[in-house]
Amino acid sequence: MEALTKQGNSLLHNKVYMRVYSAYATASFGDWFDSLAIQVLVGYRWQASPLMLALIPVAMALPTILLGSVAGVAADRLNKLKLMRVCDLLTAFLTVLLLFAPNMLWLLPMLALRSAISTLNVPAQQSLTRSIVREDQLLQASSLNGLVNQGSKIAGPLLGGLALTLLTPQWCILLNAIMRGGSYLLLLSVRNIRTEEGDEADASEERVPLRTMWKEGWSFMLGSRILLNMMLFGLAGALVIQVIDYQFTSLFRVFSPTGESVLGWMVAASGVGAVLIIVVLGKLSQAISYTWRLGMGYVLIGVPVAGLGLLPPGASVVWVLVLGFVLGMGNGIFAVAFNYMLQKETPPHMTGRIFGIQNTVLSAVLIIAPLMGGLLVEYAGPARIFLIFGLLQAILGLIGLIFGRVLWQENKRVEASTVEQAS
């Protein structure tokens, strides 16, 4: 447990965590190049319909639904570091194969296969973080992970937009494959991760059948009122926002028919907003309740989504940047609080299973919601659908603000002693 005992208050002193964190940052950065390129390729170059656009998240979600909870068991049972390395290598290989997809009939199965591999990576990364980070540093780790995820939204789309202006979407896809290779090399430099708690847990888990571990994970989640309420709240918000998540291209094709880079600028502005709010909240963590964070997070996501639906064609791109910035603030507030609460309320030996269940539950909406969004956008147009579902998201946030103290049982919790961060 040397990595845990010799570090100071800051996670920057934990060399093992920083290497794993750097690998995660590299992979996240590449994913945003990839995501933007695929949407532009399909939406602008192939001129796919809203319904075909909706099939992209469906193809990526189906493997997670089928394998998510099993992947969580694997993350708790197998060597987490080796699992992440294998995921990076296979993801890089499959990303290269995407370059040769001539149409949607080839693209969708490749995305599904790559998503199946990535399903193993999320619970493994979260479980590994739980093993190498001290209890009092979990919020700091969640914030740093959030900064990476949101910070990549700034640089990824900005550089991706530049690449799309000068080159083609295929270059952005290739960059993702290169970044995944870099993530693998960083993980390869990490050796001999050992924690006393983790070693004891691993030894006991090896004697437990996989089916029993799978049942234990679900039983624990369903038996914890806080975890169950958090999962249901996250599921409700995901159901609403995923209706329009892959229809931004449909909206911007109306707003700016020739502006392929508008989507990139909006995502970059969203990343700036998320990074700034995460930094601010990091200084105020002891003063802000989770009721405020989770509820206000949804409100700040919903209001700008509705605002985007009200923008007339040809409006100044400044409005897109402003609304994207506010949307990013909401996403940053919610994402960090949600992931931290899942980690905090879960025993270390079950972290992989709980995050695997989270992936399964939240990905389930990606089968229904995007298809619904594609049909609604084709029927009523993107502007009206963005307005309606943005307002629904904001209303859900207000419900969280009003009833949050009951949902998260904050009257029974002493947050000041459990969310301390290094100054």
C-alpha cells in the first residue's frame, strides 16, 4: 500500500494514480476527436436522416446493456490494469477499421463491436481508482476525472474542427486510434499496483462464482436507498436528454447548413463551462449540498437545450457558444457529483459491479430515446423537439431541488467530514 501511504494530501503525489489518470486523459481526448468526426461524416458528408443518426447511439448502447453488469463483475474479479490495457489495444485496432467503413451498414456494426470492448473499460477504471486513492481523496479524484472529460471537450472539438476544415473526418478518427495507443503505453508503464484492502478483496472474490458476484452487485444496489434513488434520477435525466443528444447535427444543419464546425464550437464552449464550474466547485465543496448540485445540474442542462431550439436560422454563432457554455456548467456540476456519490456509497470491492450496473441502466435508454428522438425530429423538426425536451430536463432538475434532501437523505449525512479536498 505504498502508493497510498507515501502520498501527501494532493493526488499529484500519487505516481500510480497520475499515470492511470494520464492514460484516461489521453483516451478521453481521442474519443472527442472520434465522436465529432463520426457525427460530421454521417450528418454532413453522407447526409443521413435524423433516424439514421439516432441509430449511432443505439449501436453503441446495445453492447453496454447486454454486457454492462457482467463487465462490472469482470472488473472486480480480474486484474483491472491488464483489462484496461487490452481494452485500449482492441479499441485502437477497431478504430482504425472504422476508416474503411463505406456506409452506415458497415459503420454501425463496427461501432457496436468497439462499444462492447469499451464496456469493460469504464468499471475497470473506476474500480482501479477506488483501489489506489484514499477515502478522503475520492471527490478530488472524481473532480480530476471530470476535468479531463470536460477539458477534452475544449481541445478535442477545437482541433477536430480545424482538422475537418483542412482535411477530412477520417483524420480525426485516426487521431483517436493513435491516442488509444498512447493510453496503452502509459498503462504499460504502471507496474505492481497493490493495496492491502484490494488484495484481500481479490483473494476472496476469486473463490466466489461469477453468477453470485453478479447477484450481489444488483442486491446491494437495490438495497441501498441512496444508490437506488441516484440511479433512478440519473436514468430519468438520461432518458430526456438522450432524445436530442445525437440530433445536434440535425439542428445545426438547419441553423447553419454549411457550417460543419458549429457543432465543434458548441461542444468546445460546453467543455469550457464544465471545466470552470468544476474548478469553482472544488473550492466550495463543503458549502454546497448534493441536492443543489444534482438538481441545478439538470436545470442548467435543460435551459440552454431549450434555448438552442429557439434560435432562428442564421442567428449569430455567439448564442450557440453562450448556450453551450451554460450547458457545460450543468453537465460538469451533475457528472462530478453523481460519480462521486456512487463511489462514496459503494464498498471498494463492489465498485466495478456498481459502475457496471450504472452503465447497463443508463445505456438502456440509448435504445429507446435516440430512436424516439429521430422519429420526433423527422415529424416535428429539431427546433421544437429541442425546446420541449430542454424544458422537461429543467423541470426534472427543479424536482431534484425540491425533493433532493429526502432522496439523498442529506439530513442524516455530515458532508463536511467526508468531502474534504486538498487546498
